[in-house]
Amino acid sequence: MHPIIAKIGPLCVYSYGLMVATGFAIAILLAYKHAGEFGLGKDRIIDFGIAILVGGIVGARLLYVLTNLKYYILNPFEIINITKGGLVWYGAFLFGILVAVLFVKKNKINFWAGADLLAPYMALAQAIGRIGCFLNGCCYGAEVPSDYMFSVVFPGESAFRHPTQIYSALALLLLFVILRNWQERRNFNGEVFLGYVMLYSLTRFGIEFLRGDNPKILSGLTISQLISIPVFTACLAIFIYRLLQWKKSSSKSA
């Protein structure tokens, strides 16, 4: 498609990196705007977002490298090259959570309130990032017949494929709308964030069946699908626990 948006002398502006950066910038600006609704100081939101971004990128790249270890053993200098893609969301999620926990403890921020604030904008940032995937030609779908209703042919290929990047972007945009409305109706801290992770896990699990770039690891499932199952289960358990705690405290105060 268009992996390089522009060239400025010897420098290249890569579509993937540009879209990821744009998504992050928009997410932070929106979180900054709405921080007061969650009782959070705006002065900490940018620091919080940057900390999560750094941890997320490290984790996302690490998981991608681990799932493509043979290539990176032969090409070790490519490990730090993220301009052309190669980030796995679950790696970003796990490392981002770790960094967030350390940050909120140090700065005395309510973790669940901060997570609820960021959740819809994280989905929006992901959606924009998926456009970068489409332009870059990564995260592509499995082959389909040439007369398939929804298909795309990437440059240098003759195969028709599922535009899974677009499927993901649309699903994430819908998720953004759902979560933004959910924010206004939430009953307890953490429910929007946990809902985000659960819904994302479900959509990711389904779309992975249409992907053509991820190898099947176990029982016909990809690494992202195998991670989706325990992540969804854990978040569901935490959601139910926090819901019951909220109902218990509400009944006492009634």
C-alpha cells in the first residue's frame, strides 16, 4: 500500500509509525480533556500516558520478537526497528499494566479511575494504528477467492486477502463509541477498563481466524488467541468481584 508517506531528504516518514504516534497523541489529548470527570489531576495524565506508552511499546515489541525469534536471532539489529510494524497488543497490555501500577503507586493515583479514563481512547488509538497496519501491509488476512465481497490485494502480491486491518479498525471504532458511552454510566471504578479488555479479547479472538500472518501455535489457535482466553477470563473474574463489592457497599449505604 503506502508504507512510506513521505521522504524528507534521507529521512522517511513511515505510515505505521505516523499512525501509531497520531493515535497516541489524540488519546492523550482526549484523556487530558476529560481527566477532571474522573477526579484525576490533568498535570499527571500526560506523564501517566507517556509512561504507559513506553512500557507498552517495549512489551509489544518484546512479544513480537519472541513470536518471530528465528528471524531476530539472524537479524538482531532489526529488533529496535519498529517503524515498519511488529508490535503485539497483548505485550503492550501486560507491560503497560505493569508500568501503570508502578506509576500510580509512586504518584498516588487511583489505578482503576485512571484505567477507566484511558480505556476508550486506547481503543481509538488502536483503531488509528490499524490504519497504519493497512498502509504498511502488515497484519494481513488469509487468502480468499478473487470474487470475495471484501478483499484486498497488496502490492507485490497476486493473492486476494481479508482486509483484517480494516476489520480491526472498525471493531475498535465501535468499541470506542461503546466505551465512551459506558464512561458516563459507570457504577464503579474499573468497569469500563475491564469491559474494554474483555470486548477487545473477544474481537481479537474472532479476527485472528481471518489473519494470514500469524502461525497457529496450539490446537489451531494463534498466540494472540491463546493469550485472549486467560486475559478474558481474568478480567471477567475481576469484573464480577468488583461488581459484587460495589453492590455490597451500595446496599450498606442505602
